[in-house]
Amino acid sequence: MARDAARAIDALKRGWPVAVSAGGKRLVALAIETANDVTLADFDTGGAADVLLSATRAETLRLANQREAANPASPALVERVPWLDLPVAIALADPVRDLATPLKGPFRAKAVEAPEAAEAALRLARLAGLLPALFVKNDGAAEAELSAEALDDYEDPAHLVIASQARLPVAVSEKAEIVAFRHVADAAEHVALIIGTPDGTPPLVRLHSECLTGDVLGSLKCDCGPQLGGALAAMTEANWGILLYLRQEGRGIGLINKLRAYALQDQGFDTVDANLRLGFGVDERDFRVAARMLSLLGQLRVRLLTNNPQKVAGLEGAGIEVVERVAHRMGENPHNSAYLATKRDRTGHVL
């Protein structure tokens, strides 16, 4: 079933229609973000396919109530009208455009008759790294078929296996080894860097989510780059440790959506509200992946280098004992002070 989900993710990214089944209902969906005029015309010859959005996005558009919007996974349906073409759908989907593209209207919300299938379709879009916004209809051909159960199976960390490993001297330690992990269904990769030599004591472990802007480009909007360097230095001082480099950019929403969140931050929204306005959860990361990696490395007891209690809870919930939480604060500057305050005040970080 995991391979069904991987095929559906690939199809959605390519702008192809995908069928999603759940709760005894079936929806055929086309991602707004990857559609074009030709593929939309092929998908919806009668111009009747409605627009499926997350309830958080629909609430911003005054098309859903706040109770629905409290759950980012909740679906909302916008009735298709003749002038709701692709450019208007894109404006509906992307909150970054709200100031530059005054929305037409009025729009009319419809009852979601297949809520479980609709929720699974939005979940599929998020897993694909796309905005959770789709054209949907009740029947028709599709390039891929999947069920909600297939999505559950796809996200099962048991599908992660060790693919390769090698000695890798690094700047902080010549005694280092890199281990690559691969998801068997779609070849998604994560890596672990083992610093020093295991000595039977719980390793100092850092769960570091991929951050191209911070780790590679030196962005000052976050503290990721300094935290990465500081973690490696701390592991060297501790004699041994494990850096888990997780391919979960932007708290799991992906690089492109992270940049959209940055644009919303420039409009005055904090990190939390930016993610919610895009239709994502506050944090889409799955720390069971890290627990699986540690289990495959034979490390079930760790000292965790983090300020985030959710990482502690995520590991412990997946069977890894956190014997100590080690504080990890560094990298504050005038550009990220508000970001760090949001982590402290709205996501429970201990700073």
C-alpha cells in the first residue's frame, strides 16, 4: 500500500489526477498548484469540479467557521462557478497572494459529502509538498488510486531501512561515520552522522531538520545553522554522539512552502500563523522517523540535545528512552528574535 501512496504523490506533483478513497466514498483530485489550463480542461470538461481547501484557509476567506478551522486537516469545499478559473483558484489556494490579488466573489461554501476522502486528499497534497488545495469531482479516470489506509502505511516508519554507510571525517572529528536511510516505497532519504566511538553510554543526540536556507546559505531568519554547528561541537566534547539529519524542511512543509511562510512573515504573521494560513499544521514533522533511525542504529537510550519538548515526547512515544534533555540555545540575532519568541510562547520551546 505504501507504494500506492508514493505513486499518488508523484502523480499529484506532475499535475496528474489522483483518486482517493475513504469512508466508502471516492474523490478524484487535481492539485491546483501543478495544474495548467490544458490539464484542467482535460480533467474537468464541464467546468463543474469544486475547489477543496483546508478549513484554516477557508476561514481566512470567510468560508468556514472557526471551530472547523481549529483543525488544519478539516476540509472545506468551494462551489465552482463559471468565472472560478485557474488563476482565481490559484488565488484561493495561496494566501501569499492575498494582498497583491484582491479576490473576486462572492464564493459559496458547500457541504463536504465525502469528508474522509476529502481529508485524505488534503493529506496527500501536504505529503507531496504542495499547497492543500485541489479541484475535486466525484468520478472520472485517474493516474493513481489510493486509500486513506495506504497513506497510513506510507507514513509508517518501519519502511525506513539502512541503505549505506561509510567513514566520513568531518571538521569537528576525524572519527565520524555517515549512515544513509531510505524509505523502501519512494527512496526518500535521511542520514545519521555518528561522531566518535560508541562506548556503551547513551549518545548525545540531535534531531536536526533539514534547513537549506540556514544550514547552507547562512540565513539569519532562523537559528538552524548555529544549532547544527553547535550540536556537532557538543558531540565532540561528549566523546560521542549522533546527529540525525531529517529531510523534513520547514517543520515538514517543504522548502517551497517554507518560503511562502517567509513571505507571510514579511506581511506580519508569525511562524505559527503563517503555517496555518497555508493550510498546514503548526508542525508537520514526524519524529517517529528519528526513533526508527535510532532503533536501527541500536541506540534505545539517548541524551537529547533540544529545547523542544515535542521531540522528547515524540521519541519516547516511539520507544526511545530520553535519559536527559540537554539545553541547546544559540544563534540569536535581530533577524530571528521574533521567531525565537514565537517558539517559546506558542510552541512550548524551553529557551
